[in-house]
Amino acid sequence: MEKFLAKRRSESPEQREKRLEKQKKEREEGRAFVHDVVNAYDFRLVGNDSDFWGRPWVIEAMPRKDFQPTQTARRHAEEDQGPHMDRKEGL
């Protein structure tokens, strides 16, 4: 922790600006990826799996043929399909 703090304290204004710009770009890319995932699939609730901890929903995610990604979600949309589980508590 001390090394991390020392590094931050000693960074130049240019280094700080570069680091913050990189973080901003990564946040924007992350948001775009999440947006792509939501738009890349047609989601459908297909049931519950009571054998799994947390009483999850079983969700089917089928790739949409008309989806045009803004990020690298294309290969995920092509490779990943089938039922997925998610806990439904707190949703």
C-alpha cells in the first residue's frame, strides 16, 4: 500500500493526466461493452434451478443476428449461447 501511495504522490502532472485519461477510456470501453452485451442477445427466462444455491433464475441468451457491436462483443455473441444462471434475490 505504501509503495502504491508513494508512486501516486511522486507522479508528475503529465503522468497523472495520462493515468486519468487511461482510466476514463477504460470506463467508457467497459460501459460500451455492457451496452453491447445487452443489445447482442435476446434474453428469456426459462425457469428456476432449485438445486443451485440462491434460488437462481435460468436465463436463455440467444445471439441476435442483426446485432452490430461497438466493441469486441462480436466474438462473445457468436460463441456464447444457451442457459445461464443468475441469483434472483435482491433483484
